[in-house]
Amino acid sequence: MEQIIRLHDKRFKVMIPAARIDEVVEAVAERINRDYAGKETPIFLGVLNGSFMFFSDLIKKIEFNSEISFVKLASYAGTASTGEVRSLIGLNGSIEGRHIIVVEDIVDTGESIAHMVAELTKHRPASVEICTLFFKPASYRKQIPIRYAAMEIGNEFIVGYGLDYDQLGRSLKDIYVVTEEE
Ligand code: IMP
Ligand code: MG
């Protein structure tokens, strides 16, 4: 019997079990291991909060020396009517001349990642690549290549394994999707 969970006003059911997540994390880690072998020590830059679980599983599968760091995109309503102002917080220490691998939970429209890459580029890194657990190609509206997408999905809303619905669901080990089922 399928387990239905409730988060706030919605119900969710399992879409991707933990064992399948582990397989796609393994596959993307292998690609990164191949591509970065022999390069100067890269920095894995996790985007909080959503990436924390993916980040920790991914990094355990990385076979070269690396540094790790975490950033957050703080969004708050701007005073201007144009809406959101977002600032990158937590970027301590220089990334100039360094290879950066940004680790995200999910890339949807690409707004967040485009903002992130623009901010990071100001600090003159040697390279910036994106590694995301989930990618929604049908809603992506940016040009920045998503080099490492562990898994592509449709436009459904998912939670679990770090991803939240209004802050709930992050601790779930499987990925859940919204359902109308009782
Ligand atoms: P983007 O800026 O439109 O690419 O959206 C990225 C952010 O939206 C992610 O970092 C998530 O916080 C959130 N997001 C997008 N789709 C989902 C989803 O299916 N579940 C949970 N959060 C999502
Ligand atoms: Mg996020």
C-alpha cells in the first residue's frame, strides 16, 4: 500500500525511492570524477538549504581532493515595485582563479542559478559548473548550461531529500510528489 503523507494543505506520495536517488547521485559523481581528475583542487559550493542532503551524499562519492563551502540566496521583498532583491550570502574566502562546482537541489526556471552564476562570476573564478539533483527542462528559461543534472523531471512539484514545501519535507529520504489520492 502506498503511503500518503500530509504537508500543510497538500498530500504527497513517493515518486523516487531512496535507492534510485543513490543510483543517480552515483552516476553524476562518476562524471564529475572523470571530468575533474587532474585539475587544481575544486570548490564544491552547496546552495542552502535545499542541497544539504544531496551535497553530503555526492561529496562522499568524489575521489579527488576538494574544498567545500556553502552559500545562500537570501530573497526579500525590495522597496521598489519591481519585486524581489536577492543577495548571495556566505561567500567567505576567495574563489578567484578557482574551479567552482555549484551544488543545487533543483533547477526550475533557472532564475536562482542565473543569479548565482552572475554573482560568482564577479569574483573571477577559473570556471563555474552547475551540478543539480533535479532539472525541469520544460520550465527552464535561461541559457546557462546545466552541465551535471542527476535527473530530469517534468513540471511536477516534489519534496523530500532536502527539498521542501514551505519548509516541510526536507528530512524525507525519498522524493514525494503532490497527489490528489486519499
Ligand atoms: P528557479 O529559480 O525557478 O530555478 O527555482 C529554483 C528554486 O525553486 C529551487 O531552489 C527550489 O527552492 C524551488 N523549487 C522549484 N521547483 C521545486 C519543487 O518541485 N519542489 C521544491 N522546490 C522547488
Ligand atoms: Mg534551492
